[in-house]
Amino acid sequence: MQNIRTMAGNNEHDGSGRGVDNPPRVTPAGDRPKIVRRNVDGVLLLDKPAGLSSTQAMAAAKRLFRAEKAGHTGTLDPFATGLLPVCFGEATKFSRFLLDAEKSYRATLRLGEVSQTGDTEGAIINRREVRVTDTRAREVLTGFLGAQSQVPPMYSALKQDGVPLYKLARQGIEVAREPRTITISALSLDSLVDHDMVIVTKVSKGTYIRVLAEEIGEALGCGAHLTALRRTATGGFELPRARTLDELAAMSEFARDQVLLPAQMLCTNLPAITLTDEDEKIFCNGGWLDAEVQHASQTTPFAVFARSSRFLGVGEVQLSELTRGRPRLVPLRLMATGQTNAPCADS
């Protein structure tokens, strides 16, 4: 924890299913039934099923919890499964701090077949002979470790002039894409049976496993595409702690609420600062604090706590001419006070 020395300041910053088993429903005459929503705050570790987009899975979880507000922290393709952290209420303010985290996957590659999309969603467009040994596979995988450039696929949600690339790809249009710098910090062979190769990997933000599978296939000389993908970890969260939609649906509402993690869990990778009672009041009212922090650079984010260990939000350390070269902690995202998992007006 770091120490803070208070300075005057006034910079303003934003801090910006089913009841016990069946939630109560309001049914106005002539209208569709509506769920009575609640102010639910926390992080759900969801085990996303195949066949649902991340948005659809998030919406299903939101309905089960009757939550007013929800968001997720990293898209999984519809055919992919695994860990999808879903944020409710106040936790949505801090979801971006998990988006930059490394992610781990278990992926199955079908060797000798290249698909239009790099996975099972596209037609097979090329078949080749497969002559790959375990030794050769491990040698090739080792060559992919470290920082490198990766060109995003055409079948992706990235946009060109406001149009998603996958829509252009479906029209047979291919456009140039800027390569991204990614890092593969772990990549190993789990099994190789016939033409199916299973790998486990840990990658940086922005890495497309579909593209990695295609590149591995080319390096092996036979081509490949993804037939299964499962996210096993992200930002310190691991898959064994996740719940499926079916498991959540079978719980009472009280039991579901107990599986939620506090919003501060999204910020565990950030350095932490603890404030005095006086500094807490200034920070929570949008004021800046003169920060005595080590190794702080421009716009360094910190998780900020009260002396009681209560999570207050995230502050940003700023260094500029306006601060005369002295680091200042400025509120970036603040937890609202008095939040509970209580029912609120339906909307």
C-alpha cells in the first residue's frame, strides 16, 4: 500500500430467472410480462456454453439475476466456451481493467483442413496430407512464444469505415488490416491424436486464437483450423470457479447472489493505495490528492481503498506541468455509496 498526503483541490470526475426461484413479474394489460429489475452489484464468473454469443450469454445471466445493468469483459466466439466474467451494476465501471489482462485457452486444432473462417463456422476450402509427430509439433509451438505481429482475420467484429469486417468477408471483399503486436507467454502441446492437436496457451489482449491455429497449421506444413476453444482463465480468475447458466437457474435468488464477487476483484492487478479518513472524503467527492507513490508514471491507475479496507474506486496518478511535476491521484472511477441488491422500479 502507498501513502497519500492531502492537497486542496476540486477537480470533478465521474465515478463514471426467477424469484426465490421465480422473480415477480409485472403484467400490464396488453403488454408482455416484464421482470422487476434490481440494483445488483458484483462479478459473475460464467461458464459460457457453445452456441451463444457473449452478449446472448450475458443477457441470459442478467435475466436470471434480474439485474438493472450488465456488461462482459472480453468476447468469446459463439462456438467457444469457458470463462466469461459478467459485471453487474457498479462492477461495470471497472470492467476495462480486466480487458487488458492475459487470457488462457485450451484449443483443439484439426490438422490438414483449412476453413474459410479459421474455425468450424466456415466451409473447408483446402485439405492437405498430415505428417506431424509430437516432437515436430512441440518444436513448432516453441517458435510462437514471445512478442510478435498478428493480422486480425477478415471474419471478425473489427470495423472498416463503420462496417464490421465479417460483413465485408461474407460479400467476398477483403481489405487490408493493420497488424497488431501480441505476446504469447505460454504455448504447449497437450495431445496429438490422429489429426486432432490440443494445445494450451496464455496470450495477451487482442490475440485471435483462430489466426494462431492457422499459423501453426502453416508452420507444420499441413494447414489447420479450430474445432474447439475453451477459455480457462483471465485476469486471475479461473474456470473451476465459474457457474453454468443451468447451474444458476437451479439456484434460489439468494444463492445466486452469494456467488457474485465484489467489484474490486476486477482491479487485483492494479497497485493499491489506502487513504486516511480525511483523504477518503476528498477523493470520493472528486478532489485530487498529492500522492507519494513510487514508480508512478503518467496516468498510472491505482485501486483505492478506505482505511476500513472498503473499495472506493480507481484513481489515476497524473504528472504534468499543471501538477508542477508532483504526482497527483485523481478519481477515475468511483463506487457509488449505499448500493444494495434490492428491487427497484421496473423499466
